Amino acid sequence: MLLSVFTRHSSECKYNGDRTYRRCNCPKWIGGQVKRDYFRKSAGTRQWNDAEEYRLKLEEALEKGLPPFGSEPERAMAPVSIPRPLAQPITSVPEAITAAKPEKTRVTVERAVEAYLADGRSRELEVATLSKLDTIFRKQLLAWTRVQGLEYLDQIDLDAMLSFRETWKDGKLAKQKKQSRLIGFFWAAVRRGYIAQNPCMGLGKIKVVQIPTDYFPREEFQRILDATWKCGDKRGGGVSVEDNRTRLHTMTLLMRWSGLRIRDAVTLERHRLHGDSLLLYQAKTGTPVYVPLPPHVVEALEKVPAGPKPNPRYFFWSGNGLAKSVVANWQRSYRRLFKLANITTADDSPKRCHPHMFRDTFAVEMLLAGVPIDQVSLLLGHASVKITEKSYAPFVKARQIQLQESVRNAWLVGQPPQPGPESNSPNASASNHIKSGWQVIRSANRPKVSAVGATEGADRNTVPYGSESAHGPTPSSYRAPGKTVRATDH
């Protein structure tokens, strides 16, 4: 006797042909050879686990001498013929076998949480992501259900989810992400067959007002650089105060001019610096992506003092311990630095500053200088340009100019054209370019910059594209003829 579960795929199923595939939604059947006869019967479910439990009960009944299932034997069209028994086929079926389909086993919340976290580990999610999932589901959801007396997953309904959401003390954006992960957790439970429907589908969306990305303009960035020479005291640590200030100054320059995150900057390896170009990452196509650095940044990196435990492999890290720990140390240093720089807003209130704003400054200044947003997205290492647009779309220079011209053109609706000297002016010609969807980007007296390589045609003393002298929008009277860029391509 040998019974097994198999899938009867529909003609539209993309796994049609693989009878052993478990995860599609096609009906599951049980078949096998009993006393040299081959029988098959529907398991009455689309879940493989339920079909396996049904198979075990059928085998147990057959071992006790009960007849096999089915009102009449259904003989499969096997490629190899099986000898038929001489005895007359069984035609009657006991009611005990017909009702052998087991009741569905209820799944506890704890089991569902552990299965979901194990699946995340098997998919090799980042450590930070796994830590967040562990906090949400094991430390918060599971603990809350125990307090509420909800042991099984099918006891959780929409009212329970609304009550659970009321306990969240996070900000709006954090709540939005947590709710998204919660919905994904219950959809995974539905796919596993733990529950019939997702209890989170009735949760309303959490509204989050997208705050424009803030950055450090030239004056503020210079104040931060000046404050690096005053930060720190003589409390020890194995490194002199002057060397610590130099390291902080160099780290600030690196994040500003490379666009690296603080973790990537802290763990930066020396071999990634090639002349005046820094290797950012390896693209999916295998092409290395470089960003050129200004000469003074390259010089600062080459002369950066060693830390308490020098490691020739890294610029700033000893290579010991977790990168998360050393990043936390640098973040504490930057909190003291920003407090010392005392940067304020227009109403003299303290400006909220954090190290990631150096990366935002890199991106914003590139966009304000006219670099296409798809190239900025490539330099930032974003998986899609949509991620870049979400944070930095308001700073795209071509889009700003096009919007301004569109508003000015709206003023003239219904007014007859007025011929005069203004219609032949250079500004009118530039306006016609923009009306047709094109923008003139100034390129004279600038070295060509490749999005995936070093500065072309420029030596170490050339002012880099997007450097301090290139900050801020350029007046239209100074724009020289240059490369035309389709505004809609940004």
C-alpha cells in the first residue's frame, strides 16, 4: 500500500505538469496503489498540509483492514499498465472512510509568528529588517494577544486589530509602515491556510503628510565644518583631540561629497578610492558605479588620522565588533556637533539636524545644478528612480523652470500677442524651448562628469561639478548654450 498527495492543476496554472508542486491554489488529490490496484480521490481541499492529514487517516483505516475509499475504483491512466486483480473490485464504502476528512487544526498566534519570522530568515532579509519584524510581531503583537486572551489566530478580527493599533505610540510614518507589515503578516497566514481571510483589510489608511526633504545649504554646511574644529574635549580615548576633530571633519566632507550613508561611510574600505574617484557599489549589470570627489576631500581621506585601533583596510573603522555599534558612536558625535553649530530656522528655532542630511545635501545640490534625476538615482544606489522622485522631486531644476514658465504662460491666456522687441529677445527664445518641452542646461566651462566614472577632462585642481562654487540656481542671464535635456525625462 502506497498513498501520496498530488496536485491536479488547472489548464491555466503556470505549474501545470508538476504534480508535486504544493503552493498553487489547485485542488489536491490522493492516489496510490492498494493491493495492486491504483485508486485516486479528491482530498476536498486546496491546501497540501490538509491533504497530507487526510492521507494519513486513510492509510490508518486501510491498515485496519477497511476497504479503500471511493464508490468505485478510479483507475488512473498510468504510462505503465498495472496487472488487475482477479478478485471483483470493491464497490461499497464504509461511512467511516467517507467521513475520514479531518477537521482543520487551529493555529496559535505564537506558531504563526514563529513561522513568519522563520520565513523571513530563510529569505535572507537584512538583520535590521528582521529585528524590526521581531519587535512588531513577537514583542508587541504576541504580547498583546496574550494579555487580551487571544490564543488562536482565527480569534483575531477587525475590532481586535483596531484595538491593537490604538496601543501604538509611534509617529505617523512609523505607524504606516507597521500597519503595512501587519497586513503582510496576515496575508502570509491566509496563503498558508491558517485563516480564511485577512482581518486587517478593514483598517483605514494612516495619513502621512510628506515633509519636503531638508538639507544643508552652503552657509549651513560651512558652519558645520567650522564647528568640527571646536568639537570634543580632552577626556581621553587613546586619540588626541586634534586627531578626533580631523577625523570628524573628514567624515563630514566624505558624506557630503559622496552621498554615502553614515554606515557606508564609517565602514568605507581604502581600496575603493581610485585616484579622485570613489567606488560606490557594483550595479546589477556588473558595471562599477563611481563618483568623483573634490581634490580637498581626496587629500583629507588620504591623510585621515588613525583611530584608537588602526586597521589598514578601513579609513575610519577598526573592523572589530558590530558596525551598528561604531555607527552609534559617530551619531553621538554628530549630535554634539550639530548642537555646537547651532543651526536655526527662519524663526530662530533649532533646526532638526542628523547625519543623513549630508546625503540629502549631495542629492539636492546635484539636482539644483541640473543633473538629471535618473543619474542622481544611480549615484545614490536606489533600486528605482521612483524612490528618488519620492524624496527629491521638488528639487529637480528642469521641472522647476518648466513649472514657472507654465504659470507665466497661463497669464497670457486670452491676450493677443504683442509684437515688439521682447519677442525677439534671447529670453523669449529660451521660453520657446521650454514651451516645447526642452530645457537648456548650462555646460560651458564645466568638466564632463560621468554618472559611473571619474571626472573626464579635468585635473585635480579643477572645480568639480556641483562644488561649492556651483551651489544655487544660476541666473538665466549667465546660462550659456549647452546640452539640451528633455524635461519630461526627469
